[in-house]
Amino acid sequence: MPRLFWKFFATIWLTLAMTLTVIIVIVNVFEIPPPGRDREYQERAFILTLTANVLARDGEDAAARFIRTSEETVPLGLSLSQSTESFVCADESSAETKSILKDGICYRISVAPEPSFLFNVVDNLALLVPWLSIFVSSTVAAAALARYLIRPVVHLRDGLSALAHGRFDVRIGDRMAGRRDEVTALAHDFDSTAARLQELQDAQQRLFHDVSHELRSPLSRLQAAVGVLRQSPAKLGAMVDRMDREVERLDALVGEVLTLAKLTAGSCLPLKTQTLDVVELLNEILGDAAFEAQTRDVSITKSVDGAFRAEVEGELIYRALENVVRNAVKYTAEHSRISVSCEPSGERLKICVADQGPGVKRDELERIFQPFSRGKEAVPRGGYGLGLAITRQAVERHGGRVHASLPDGGGLAITIELPRRPPPAGSVDHQV
């Protein structure tokens, strides 16, 4: 990064230095008076003109007397000379001389030449100070500007290096020192990316831990059943039934994990959509759930009418709606009811499923959508805590949203908002 700094510094400084050099050259080529000498140049030009007027009007003696008086007052090296060659007067006058033809004689009035501005450093030190100040200030300005431009790049490089080494807790937005430009916006985008990567890493680690924990329980029971069989072969029938149930649980768990992994990994792939009536699909799910709810004396009241034809991937939406309805049946209190409402609104369909179970704490409303998460006070009733995570992934892949709320009468309400058409693949930000 120091090489980039010196490139910026050299470019800025050389630009300023070349600009200053051009100014100095123009000043000397066109004889522009340097700063502080305008008045002196005007005095010299005025004296030359005045002497020439006296000579032309009153003659050589009057001009000589005027020169003596002028030199006593303002010594400028004023002198008067003459030449019999009249063609000399044809030469153009300069800032230091004037030629006058009087009575056939060519008179030349001159003042002492001005010392060179560039080479007489000692005599013109005061005049060089502004130029030296400009050089010094240009160097300081070039260094400050180069540092201002390079510093955020250094922070970005450090941040990217940290991400490359797996450190997703690095943030650089607070190092921008109050800047408000495109680089600052890039730094905040970097922070958002790092935070998202950290969330994904935490979710992945939590998923590995939860999957390992959930797999350990049925495997332990299988090992126990094998141990019982070795000790008591006569219990073969009972133990085989027990092992079948545990294998089914393992198969169900692996199926849920694979479904969630498929949704997460395929978030940028296009959906395999077909046009379905989502309301009709919901009624089919409610019919099956009502039969299951009868065993706990739970009734399902629904306000699901009309139709809502949408372009969806049928299997995903079926799993999403079924998970929500079955969760409500599973966790609602016995002898209670579940209310389901369905409200089409333009290009979106809003579905709300509310139960009368124990609900969750308000700070757990988002956590229950994470894999293997349940409310802390929820009574385990089978399942692995993946249903709502799958629901959220499936609905958000279709461009919808899912959220939980706590009804005034208690319990838990899950609301699904589903659009009629999904957005293009990869344009939706998914949660894990």
C-alpha cells in the first residue's frame, strides 16, 4: 500500500509543481512584474515617459536638469545619451529605454536594468518566498490528499484480509472518520457483508451442533435396544419394533435437514413453478389436519373462501403451509380451537393461523424460525424444530414473508404473505 500512496503523492505533487513552473515561465517570458514590484515598474515607466516629454519640449539642458533632480529624489540609474546616427531612433523602445529624435540628434533615455528575477536569488529572496511557500504547501497538500485517498483503501484491504482468514467480526465503517462519500458507503456495505457472513457462520455452527444433538438421541436408543437384544434374545419382537420407530425418526430428521439444506443451497436457482390455486391447496391441508385434530378434541374454524391462483413451486408451498397448520394442531391446548383466515389482497395472499397453545415469549418470536428452535416453554410433542425454518425459507424464496405474533387472547399466530408471482432468482435476501 505505501507504493500506492507514493503514486498518488507523486502525481498530485508533480501536477502542482508543473503548474507553478508554467506560471514562472509565463511571468518571465512576458515580463509580467513579480508580486510586490508592480509599483516600482510603474515608477520607472513614468520617469522614462516624463523625461522624454521634457526633452522633446524643452531640449537637452532641461532634460539633464530634470534627470539630476530625479536621481537625487528617486535613484533609478536614469541617464541621457545621444547619437548622430538617426536610424538608431527607429529601434523600438523597451521597458528600460526610450529613444527621442530632437533637432536631428537621436537621444536615448535609459534607466539601470532590473536584476534577473530568476538568478539574482540574494537580491530577490523576498520575492522568492511566496513561490517557495507555494512549493512547500503543494507538498503538504499532496501528502494530505494522498493520505486521505489511501487511508480507506488500507482499511478495506485489512477488512478483506480478515474476512479471508475467517474473522467475520471485523468492521471498518467506524474508521472512516466522519467521511460522507462513496468510499464510506462502500465501507458500510462491507460491514453489512461481514455481518451477514458472521450470521451465516453462526447459523452453520448452530446447525451442526443441533443436528448432532438430534441424531444422538435416536442413535442412543438404537444402541440401547441392541444391548437389550444381546442380553435377552427373547425380546426380539419388541426391540425390533422399537428399532423400526427410531429408524423412522432418523429418516424423518434426515429428510427435514435435507429439505432445509436444499432450500438454502438453491436460493439462487429458479423455482420450478406451476400455476396453482393456493386457497384450494390450503383447504386440502386443513381437511387432513381437522381429522388429526379430532384426537385431541381440537376444532378448526376457518375463513378461507375464493381463489388465489399463483405461480408457485407446489411442493415447497404445500410443505410451508402444512408445517404451520400441523404446528398449530400440535401445540394448541386440548379442547381448544384453531382459527385460520385467508385474505387475498391484489397481488398478494395473506394467510393467518392462530392457536390457543402456550405461545412463546415476545423476544422468541424471531428465534422460532431458526432451525431446531422452539419456544423455551414449549412442551416437546415430537418433531425437530425445523418446520417453521422450512416454512420461512420456502415462502421467502417465492418473494413472500412470514412472521409470528402474540394474539391478545394468548397462543401464537403465524402470518404468511405470498405474492402471485415470485421475483427473479437470486433477487431475494434469505435468512438461515
